[in-house]
Amino acid sequence: MVDSDTPPVTPPAPNSLPDPHHLVEPGTAVLRLETTSTRQGILDGAWWPHSRDIGAELPGLITALTEHLGPITRVGLDASAWDELPGRLVIDGRVVHIHSFPVGDDTVLITRGDEDHFVLLVVPPEATPSAAHDAMARAVQADNTTQAEQILINTGSIPPHGSPPGDRHAEKERGEPV
């Protein structure tokens, strides 16, 4: 029986995707992981943070990763890509050490245990939902051999120019076109 007072549900337009940032609760990570156990591709997953505030973004990511991978002990990322970079955070009662590496803001290195490393593509917070969806889908393809920055360029998540990822962030902060 159809309720005549209920408006019909209209499906989204074919090329429009909802913005996952608005569909998830604050503190929840927008994350995709490769679904095969072979880990043959360059990347093991993709993460689309809401902002460049690592203190606000990292707890949701670590909580989600811990559910799927087990305890996370370290995170490596480029300090120039984030607003502030603490040396460690306590997340879900566990200390997670944060290290700055010159990896660029297009990846984050996750360590489970002592030596098991995962590399995640980081989609810039300002990316459109469509570009973010495409970049995340490409990053988790089992046979992906495309570097993270090139995936972001190919999907329109970042502009195609030669400046390093940290420089794009600095230009954005100064209000310069990126």
C-alpha cells in the first residue's frame, strides 16, 4: 500500500554524488581500503579528511583503521600539509606516535605493529565529492601503479602543476590561486 502523503524519493542525477563529508557524523573518517589481501598496488587505501586539522581528523581515521587492521602505532605525514603536527595523540586509550616525513600531503603512512606499513592516498579536504570519489576508487584498485599525486591530478582533486604538495597548501593559505 502506498501512502499518498509521502513524497516520492527522487534518485540523484547520474553524475552527481552526495558529499560524504555531510553524510557522516563529525569525527568519522571517509575512508576506503583495498579489499584484496595481496597488497600489490602502490596504495593500500584512500582517506578524505574534512580539514587540515590533524588533531581533529586523525582520531576518526585511527579508530576506523584499528577496527579493520588492528592497533595502529605510528602515523607518518608531511607537517607542511597540516595546520599543526603534534608528536603523539592518545586515541581510544592508545598512544599513536606522529612522525613528519617528506611524503607530501598526498599520502599518509600508517604503521600497524612494529613494521607493517600501509600507504593511504590523502584526498585534499577541498576536493569536490565527484573528484574525491574518483580518486578514492582509483587508489584502491588492486593493480594500481599510479602514484598518489598523479591520481589526484587525473581526477581533478588538485591542479596539474609542478609545485610540491606543501607549496599548494601554502599558496591556498596565502589566498593565492592554486
